[in-house]
Amino acid sequence: MKKIVLNVLCNFFSSGCKGLGRKIGLSLLLLLLMVTALSAQSVKVTGKVTDSKGGTIPGVSIVVKGTKIGAQTDNDGKYSINVPAEGAVLVFTYIGFGVKEESVGKRKVINPILEASVGDLDEVIVVGYGSQKKRDITGAISSISAKTIEEKQPISIFDAIQGAAPGVRVMSTSGAPGDESDITIRGMSTLSDNGVKPLYVVDGVPVKNINGINPKDIESIEILKDAASSAIYGSRSANGVVLITTKQGVDGQPRINVEYLRSYSNLSRKIPQSNRLERQIFDQRSKIGLDPHPDDSTAYNKNSDNDYQSLITKTGIRNQVDLGISGGGSKLNYFNSMQYLDDQGIVLASFNKRFTTRTNVLYSPSDKVKLSTRLNFSYQKKNNINEGKVIQQALQRGPQQALFLPDGSYIYDNGGRKNPIAEAYLRENFTRTYRGVLAEGIDVKILKTLSFHADASADIQFQRNTTFNSKLLETTNPQINSGGDETKIPIRTQGNAVFNYKQTFAENHNLSAMAGMNFERNNQDEINLSGKNFVSENVHTLNAAGVFNLSDLYTRGSGSALLGFFTRVGYDYKGRYLINASLRKDGSSVFGDENRWGYFPAGSVGWRFSDEPFMKWSRKFLTDAKIRGSWGITGNQEIGDFDAVQQFIFGSYFYNGISGVRTNTRLGNDALKWEETTQTNIGLDLTLFNGKVSFTGDYYIKKTKDLLYDAPLPLEIGFPGKSRVNAGSLQNKGIELMVTATPVQTRNFTWQTSVNWTRIRNKILDLPGGDYIDDRWFVGQGKEAGNFYGFQYLGIYEYDQSNAYTDDYKTRLIPNFQRDGNGNVIINKNMQPNLLGYTYPDGRPYTGTIKQLTTNGNVSKGGDVIWENIPDFNGNLNGNIGNEDRKILGYGQPRWSLGWSNNFTYKRFTLNIALYGNFGNSIYNENRRNTASFSNSNTTPEPYFIYNMYKYPGQITDSYTGGDKAADNFRKTTSYYLEDGSFIRLQTVRVGYAIPASITSKAYMKSVNIYVYGNGLLTWTKYRGFDPEVAQSSVLKPGLDDGKYPRRREFGLGLNVTF
């Protein structure tokens, strides 16, 4: 064919071309010959990729070696790729399998067989300001892949991380749609609640929060846990670093991915709540029998029987649409995604709507230069339900109290109890967030061994919170409506410049070095308006407010800046002996002039002992083994922008309508400096049986000194508030274990499993100012942070006479009563037995003085709680139960955690199951206490309390007398309402099916996957509240459940189509 074309063209040009025309003709001839030659050299190669057992492998990456020409296998393992020359080499790669290279030659069909690799040791993972092979890592880093994220069907990135990595705890503050969760890495290394969050870095850009990121955009998540890994981020890394890498385009034809998901959610667990009959039993608690005698059988206000949990909840429907377009060539790669999420909550009127879009573009104008552009935009709107007025009111309200008048209109307030349905619909609290992130970067390959990277980014948000409270909800006379409008505009700009050097000497000596700088600037402007007396209930904007609240009418701004310089050096010999060291110097504007700069060094070593000659005997089962150790110092600067200076307050105080100024009650402290955490880590990495089993274990000690702490001030200095100081030290110790295995792998069936386990203990080493009590919690030197402090419940007095002690109060005596012939205690008409005397618990008669305990000056009687009487420092007991009788009752933070995931594959079916749990912590069930505190006559206890509350002398029960406030049986913090918070949750179950390509190709679709899933299906726990996963973000005051938005049980189905 080539010869025919050549002859025809030569005859044409030689016969008719002269002079200039002949030159043009010859040029065209040469061009056509080049095109013809190139087209003749192009070869289309097809085939199927299988494993050693004959099973097909979808998603295998195929690249022409030395180029960016690539393709990917479909669900049947088939591929097609245009190869530019017969001498080309195809490279086949897939996670979990070894790299396979095939020379094309004259072959048109190539069917490679991939062998299982030595785990994922050759996988490249992201580290601070760079990347490394996983096998060469000497720090403690956990990695979460896009596949793991997809299997969980997460709404937020927090759902994806939960239970997936040892040492990383994700706890949701509530189950409300759109609410952000709390992440802690290796415990809490500070006493300030603002400083417990890790540093989030998305594609190299530090961000304040990650709630708006679409989980489907994520390629991988790396969690830097020890100081050697995270110290390169200096002053912001004491609580670990979460590195998020988003997806890039893949060379080849454009890929269009469309996915639709719909799910249905319901209340995952109802807590016991009394019905109307049980409320009547409670109302007749002072009588032996049940004789309710309703005042009026037709009274709508007393004859309802409301199931409030069913009334305030509904089936929450989630609709989610995802669209992705990606592709590229030798010069340009692109990835675009859009997601729309409409998540209707399970509580009335709650919702979260989110739209996100992301564009990642990588352009290579030459082999030495790469340009990148990343653009992300998101919009979110959610309604924040008032948990106190909706959920807590619904749980405390009497079931007999009507919610509606006979004409169907609301009863807004009934006997001091709010109408939770009206509160949900008529109390608005909308949050709208607009966010845009733009990042530009350049990579230049200066020499073969030297490269340069620079980037700059801007993160701009517009956060607006609007509220409106209908006057119908108010009990004031006259009724007044109110509303507010708060706007925050945080802007973060930052940039990095980094040089990287890599060189291999004498084949076996590998040296790497990195040096760079980072700058960051944060600004935030705030505008706040509030008013009341709106002219209409239908107009909620503040132009309709009749009166503005001057104290809530203000604008303010804040800002901070950070400048950092960093370097890292690494060396290894044959990959057997590894050494890494880093140093960062940071300067921050939030500290005083004398303490703005801090230094954060770190170092790590590794020894791959499996490569030693003396380990040859183990190579049949031990594929890779490495011991590593690290040490380093990290910092924390999460304080207010102006805590180091004295501040003044404007606009909150007025005299004759004129605004004044005053000194802030907080005292500025220009001596503030960095909070420093020193961490030591020892780790072991094992890969067994050619990658079928891998193990990672770490033991660490974290010590934090110069804690940034809000210290109370003596009133004598003239500042009634607090001052931020550097005071005290804290220690965390922990063990992290993770095992990943493939127990079964046949041609048609594969089972992969991963288990991680974490144990954490903390201790306050030094606490200047001494021990103190903060509400329900005890803060003390030598103790753990987060200890509940209160009264120990011992039981219920059976009789009035059961409150009897020896004269030193150390022994409670046993009363003896007159009994009938059957041994029953005789009760007189006055409802009291005839006392014959007392004995010791061992039966010996007691003839001494009888002492009785009092609470709040009242002698405890039958039906009152028996509290533990704590001796003083001299071992003596007094006769009154008071504040001196409190003790440490429990610990609010989980002490160990577990995560377990399983992936099963059978032919085209997949099954994914994930569980996680937390153990060893206590939860104070404040909501349960509130229902039995009798603060209001219409507060209704739970059924168990009603059926078991003390009613008559001699009753053996664990529930105190109902309605009696004199003895303070329901005092604020007691062991009676402190419950075991341990739990195991079936987090996710997902079943998927890949439709054969022989079917999908007829509809011009590359692949089609359908799936069904369930989230939060089962929870095994002893806790009696909605859910044991309560807020854990507070360092000193964790584990309180006062009735939060409950979690849901979700069932869904989805369809994923790729073109």
C-alpha cells in the first residue's frame, strides 16, 4: 500500500510541477509520506487481563512505556489501545498485583497474566510536600484509597475515614444532615477544645474544614500520625495531618461517569418513652393502687396519647447525582466532576442541600514543565434544628398533652412544655455557605536530579446564617417575633516554593533532599444584625424588623499570618537502611513579639531486616519486614488571633443611645508562645506470604508542654474573665495495630479483610494552679482528662428506718421489724412498720447510738437514694451528703477502638461489610435525668422509672421516689445516670453487581454497576440513649448526652454508568 501511494504521488508531482509549485508539491509529498508512514506504524492492540487463576481484572491501567498513551480494562478485563510502533512496550499495573511489561512486536492480541504482588509496598503515597514509596516510609502513616471510600457510600469525608485507620477516631457531634464530625489523631494533646483538630491539606492547600468536599472526588487520603511525618508542617501539626489528594484525568479517550443514588432513612433507635397510661400511673404515684379519675374524659388537653418520637421524625430521603468527565493525552489531562446532594433529615424540617464542582487540569508544554490548575466550588444550605426545643422537649413532654386545638391549629405552649412540631416548622435557622478554592501550580525539572515546585491558592468563603423565631412560639405578653442575620467572609491565601533533589550514587546509595518555604494569610470579616417586632410573620428579612437590637448590630474583623521555612533530607542504602530528618521554622502573628518564631525538628530511621543475609531462612513466608523509629517536635498555634494583646470592646454598651468602649474582661498575654508536642514512635511493618497478609504495629508516647490554656484570673487584678497562658503538660500513650489479609483467593471468589485496633491513655502531668472541678468533670494533675465527678449511687432505702448508721457512720445497720406468722413485715395504718432494733450486717445486735444521713439538711427516708459517704483526709465521716462526697465516677473518652472491613468478590458480585466500635468510656445520660428531675409537673419519666419507682415501705427497687425534690435524689451528676458508652456498629453493608460488557456495549456504555447498601444498620450497646456516639471534641468535658439529633438507619440503591 505504501509503495502504491508513493508511485502515484511521484508521477503526479513530476509531470505537473515546475519551480515554486514543484517545491510546494515536494513539501506536500514529504508531509504525506510522513503521515502515511506514521499511520502505517500505528498498531491497534486488544486483549484481556487475568490473574494467575484465570479471573478477569477490571480497572487495570495500561500505558505505552515512555509515553502518556493509556487505556483501562473494562468490567470483563478487556482493553483496546493504539500503539504508535511495533517496538513499543505495554505496561500493565493494578493495585495488589505486580507490574507486567509486554513487548508488542507484531502481536495484535496480548492477554497478560498478572501475578499477585508483595502487598502494596511499591505503591506511592503522599507525604508532606512530596511523595514516597510505601516500602520506604519510616514514619507512622495510614492510607485510605478511593476504593475503600467508594465501598462505604459516604455522604461526607468523615464517613469515609471512620473506622478505616488505627489511631484515628471520628465522632459525630449529632446525626443532623450536614453537621461536621470531630476527628482526633492519637488522642487529644492539648487542653484547649479549639486545638484538637488535625491540619487538613487538600492537594497541597491547607484548609480549615473538609465538610464540603465530595468524597467521590478523592483519590487517596493519607493520615500523618507521628512527628517524623507531620513535623514538616510545624506549628499546626501537633494533632496530626490529613492529606487529601483529589483525582486526576487518565490518558486516553474521554471517560464520562454518571451515578444516581437514592436512599431512605429512619430513626435508628427509639428510646423508651412513656405513653398516656404510664403517665397516669406516674400521676397516682402517692397511692398504692391505680385510680386515675380523669378530670374530664373529653378534655383534648389531657387525653392525647402522643408517640413523640414518631411525630417529630419522618423517612428521610437522600437523592444524589454525580457526573464526572475525565481524560487526556500526552500534553493535557483533565478531571471534572459535579455533585448535587439533597439530604432530607429524619427530624421534621431538617435538611442539607449541597452542590459541588471540581476541575483539575494538568498541562505539560514540555517534558520539563508541568502546569496545574485546580478549581473547586461548593454551595451548601441546611436548616439547623433547635435540639433543645424540638428533640429534648419531645422527650420530656407528657404524652397526654395535646399538640393541636380541635380546629387543627397548634397549641404552642402546654403546661410549660413546648410544642416540638411547631418549634421545628416555625423556628428557622438557615446556614448558607458559598466556597471557592483556586490553586495554580508549576513543576519544573531543572536537572535530572533537581526539580522545582511552586503553587499559590486562595480559599474564599461566604457564610450566612439567618434566623427567624415566630411570635407564636413565645410566651411573653405581648408576643414578639425576632430574627437575625450573620455573615462571615473568611479568606485564606497561601503559597509554597519547594526544591527537590534525588540522586543515586554507586547504584546502592540513594539520597534525597527537599527545601522550601510556605506563607499563609487568614482574614475574616463579620457582619451581624438582629431585630424584633417584624411587621409580618411572612417576611423574615431584617428590613421588616420594627426594632434593631443595638448590642447585636456590629461588624468586626480578624486576621493572622504565618511564614515557614522547611527542609528534609533522606538517605537509604539498598532500601535496607533508611534515615530521614526534617526541620521547620515557623513564625506566627498570633504570638507576642518575643515568641513568634519556633523550631520543629524531627528524625526517623528504618531497618529492612528481611533483606539481611541471615534472614534467608524466612523468605518462604516473610516477604518484607521493617522496624522503624521516629522522634520529633510538633506545634499548636490554635488560639485567638489577638489573645497576645489587650483587646477593647465596642458597641455592646450604650449610655443615652451613645456607644461606649471598655476593656475586654480577658487579659491579653504578650508572653504567649508555641505549644510543643514531643513524640516518640516505634513501629513494625510485616508482609507475609507474598502479600497475602500484612501487619503494621506502632507504639507511641506524646508529651505536650506549655499548654495553651484558658486560666481563670483572681478578681483582685481587675479582670473577671480569663487569660490565655502557657501552663501545664499532658501525655498520651498508645498502641496501634492493623492486619490486612486475603484469606481466600480463587478464580471466582476472593475475600479480603482488614482489622485495626487502637488503645489510648492520657494523663495530665502538670497543672499549675492545682486541681479543680469544671461543672461535671474533675481536672487534676496525675489524672486523665475528661473524668466525670459526682456522687456514687449505692441503692434505695427500703424503709425510713433503713437510714441508720453506727455512731462513726462507717457501717449501715440492718433494721429488725415486727413480722406476722408468714414472716412478712407488719405495716401500720401510718404506713410505718414496728421497729424492734438494729443489727450489724453480720447479724450481731447493735445497741449503740443510731446516726442518720442527711441531704440538703433533710433526713433521708424510705425511697431516697443511698449515697456513698466519703471520708475526709483524716478518714472521718460526717452525717451530711454534700459536695465533699463527690468522687471520680467514670471517663468520658473511649479508651480503645476497633475497625473491621471485609470485601467479598464472586464473579461479578461484590459484598462489602464494615464495622467499627469504641470501648471503655462512660456517657452521662442527661436527657434521661431531665425526665426524672421533676423540674416541671409535665416532665414525664421513662417507663422503667414509672414501673419501678419507690411507692411503699419495704419495696426493693433501684428507682427513687417520684416527684420528691427535698432529698435531691436526682442531683446533677451521679453514677445513677452514668452509663457504659461502649458499642460496636455495623457501619456499612454494600452489595454490587457489574453488568457484562457484552450487554452494556450494545448501548454504547463501557461499564454499568448497580448496588444496594445499608448504613448504620445495627448497633450493639448497653447505652440507653439514642446513640452512644456522642460528642467527644471537648478535651476536659466529653461524654455528655443532653438529647442530640439522633442517628439514622439508611437503606439505598444506586446505578453507576461509564461511557
